[in-house]
Amino acid sequence: MAKIDAATIEKLEILSKLTLSGEEKRKAAEELEKLLSYMEKVNEPDTDGVAPLLHSESEKNGFREDEAGNPNGREALLANAPVQKDGQIVVPKTV
């Protein structure tokens, strides 16, 4: 695990344009060490023999082909309309 020293905290303080007190620097160092130790968990899984994913386009498309059609049928759709006239749904007039 990487140890965060005072020089690293001072450099981060300058880069972030912050002014930290002694207690804030100590607390920031502790929190950064916890963060770095947590990030080391990324290296824990065994990835031997796993091929890297180079590009998502190499994956198979899971969608069906786009086909034109009317699967429900006009009569089935009009049967759900509360009011219909001449094969069309009647709606209130809007201005």
C-alpha cells in the first residue's frame, strides 16, 4: 500500500489551491490512504485467461431486425377507443 506523506499532501494542497491546517492535512492523508487501499482491490480478481474487451462493436447485436408491419391490426386498436367514427378515434377539439 502506498503511504501518503506530508510532501504529497502539500503538493495536492498547492494543486487544489487549498489551505489546510495541520489536523486537516493529517485527516486528508488518512482518507487518501484508505482510498488507495480500497482501490488496490481492483488488482485482486484473477483475470488470467480473460480476453480484454477491445471494443463493444465486436459483441453480437441482441436486437431483432427492424421489420415494418402492423402487428395489432386496425380493428383491434379501434376496439379500445371510447369513441370512434369512420375508422378513426374521436378526441376533443383543441385550440
